[in-house]
Amino acid sequence: MPPTTKNGTMPSTTHLTRPLRIGMIGAGTVGGGVYEIIMNRLGGGKSGDASSSTSSRGSISTPTPIITKICVRDPSKPRNFHVDPNMTKIVTDTSSITSDPNIDLVVEVAGGVTFAKDAVYDSIRNGKSVVTANKALIAENMEELIGMIGIANGEGGESNSASCGRRGGGGVRFGYEASVCGGIPVIHALQSCYAGDIINEVMGICNGTTNYMLGKMEDGEDYDSVLREAQELGFAESDPSADVEGYDVRAKISILAKLAFGVSVPIESVPCMGITNISVVDFQYAKSMGCTIKLVGTAVRKSRYGEHDGALSVYVSPKLVPNGHLLASAIGCGNAVSINSANLGLASFGGAGAGRYPTANSVVADIMRVANGTCPTAPFPPVPSSSSFVDDIDSDYESAFYVRISFRDGLGIVRIIGELAESQGVSIHSILQRPITDRMAADTVVTTESCKLSQVVALCDLIGREEFALSTPVYMPMIPEY
């Protein structure tokens, strides 16, 4: 007979469940925020080593999370958060966390794809759930991770770990909300809110550093000075290429594409253009067109027979964004994602894309989903509708394009540009030109009708070879007015 109280009712699960014991790998900016939220706000620091501890929300009893171990490279390094030595042990070997049978959940916030990858893989093999903020690890090893999680869960979703019942009803869970757009819950939304919908397009401003830099350039500052400022403020690394060349966004849009379309896109196949060729003059032209410029990751179904029924295109590029568009509202280091779907039309998610507490908040949200059993068994749920099936990936995306041409003034330049565009099957939509003040260094802008990336690249290459051209033209896709 199950135990009962004096009045014959079942005892509270508060007395049956011990805390969710967490081992955290990494103790930097995000790790410090996670520790403070878990231990100070959610009661982890008060749980001690009690045999049972839960919090109850409605009818759900959730084990109280507690961080019992933190793995760092240098335990003597000063931290900007307090670690309670009575509650949390500092270690230097990841295996002391990944192989510890008393650890239920591993949180990886160290970053990189070397020892962090090994730690995540070891955790999964040992039947432990994982929460990570590591977009590069996920994007570069997506299919392998999915396969490992499936093996760890086995038939029926049961984990090979005896502690699986304390992690939400059985099985290894993998949470990665913080890997894309910091504190914005876009991954949870794609996992759970579009089950009966068909997604046509996902676009995202997913990098706060470049969004900050482009905002300063829109105010009139040049690229080099803005980059130095971003580095001084700690927004950009000494080697800023991951941000300014678009590689960070490339990893994130690959993750969103998998969630939205069910297709794993190798990141090396994603066309990627950063912001290094953008100048203040581009913002001047954009302003005259009622637009701004944002670095955008895009995953979109091309149209074959109708609307959004063709191959999938995934790419990263600066884009001209109409001022009234949802993405234009992301300012400073903010991020934004817009999703165009059959049922909902255009929906947007915006907020802080980085920072200690916004990113830590997403990590903690995943921890609590693991604790209360709502974290999905499959980290990338299959796209259910046969009508949304994607059978091809085409990197030669289509768009209307903005093309800025720098030139030495002379006769017949517009005619030559028109002839070259015709030779590549590119239809010109408009020509814009500011008054020429220096005939040896002028510029003009051509906007095109929708065409393929390859056509615009070929056109720019041909223009760049002409005697009047000062350089190869700068091009970027344009978001149409919705």
C-alpha cells in the first residue's frame, strides 16, 4: 500500500524528491549569473544537503536546483560572484562532474568546441541531461548530438542513468535556449508554439556587437572608430572576426533553421557576409530610402510553384531593413527575430541578445524545464506537416538587392551599368545618386528587382573591372515592405 497521512491522503511530493544537483562547467560572465540566480533567488543556496527539497507551482512539484560543483581552469582566479564553499565545490577536471553519479544535470557555459565538447559528450554518454549556451558546438555537431541523445535515451526514451527519474520523468534532456539571442526565448517558441503551423521564413538580428556598431555608424561614425569603441567597451574581442564577419550569426541561424524546417544545414555551406564593407555612405542612401541596415541571418523557403514551396535558403548578410519592419526596432546590443508562418503571419521576438543576466536567465529557464519535466525529449522536434517538408537546400538565395558603385565620373557610366545588368539577367528597379562633389570619388546606388545572389555577384565583378570603378561594388539584399 502506498503511504498515507492520518486523514488518508497521499503525502506531499515535497518529502519524496531531493534537490536537482547541478555541475557547472565554466564560471565566467554567464556562469556567474547562473550561480547567483540558482543559489540566491531560487533557493539553491538554502537547500543544503537535505534529502528532499522541492518548490511547488500549482500542481507541479519541482526539485529545487542546487549547484554542487563548478569546474574552472584556474581555481585561484578571482571571481566577480561569491561561491559558497559550504554548498559548492570548485574542481578543475570536467570528469569529476560528468562522471559523478550524484550530479543530475550538467550546465556548460565555458564555450568553445574543444574541452567543452568533450564534457558535453561525456555527460550525455553517462546519462546526464545537459544545458548549454554553446551555439558553435551545436551548429557544428548537430546531427552527432541528436544521435548521441537518441542512443542515450534508448527505446522508449529511458536513460541509462539510475537518476533519470529525478530529471523530469526519464531520459536525457538537452536545453540550449541561451545559445541563440541570449535572453530571448525564441528556441522555446519554435519548439512548442509552431507545432500546427508552417514556417515560411525566419530572420534574426542575432549578434549584439554588430548591431551596436551599425547603430553607431548610422549616427555618422566610421567603421574603424566604431570597432575600436566596441573593443574598449568589451563588446568586441581583440580578434573581432567571429562577430564582424558574420560567423557568430551563421551558427545561430543554422540552429534556427533546424528548428523551423527540420533540416540540418552544414554551416560551411551557408553564404556569409559580414559588415566590414559597410560605410557611413550606405546609411545615408538607406535613410533616403526609408531604411536602416542590420546584419541579418535568414532561413527562407524559396518559391517554386507558388509561395514558399521550394528549396531552403540559409544565409547571413547585412540587409536594408525598412524602418517600419519589426527588425528595425532592435537598437544598441539588442537582438530581434521575426518569423513568418502560415497561421500567425509575421511574429517577432525581441530583447537583450547578450549580457550576464539575460543569458543566464535563459540557462536557468532550461534548468527549470529539465527539473519539472517539460524540457523536450527531442531537442530538435521533427516538423510534423508533410506540406512543410524541405527536400533541397539552395545557397543561391533570391532577393531584391542594393548595389553601391564607387566611381570616377565620366560619360556613359549609367549606360554601361545597365548593359552589364542586362547581360546577367538583372532587372534594375531604381538608380539613386547624391550630388557629385568630387568627380574622382563619387558613388551611385542601383537597386534591383528580385534575382539570384549569383547574378548580383557576377554583375558586381563585371562592374568592378570597368575603368571608371574605384572598387568592386558593395551589395546587400533588401527586405521588402510587408
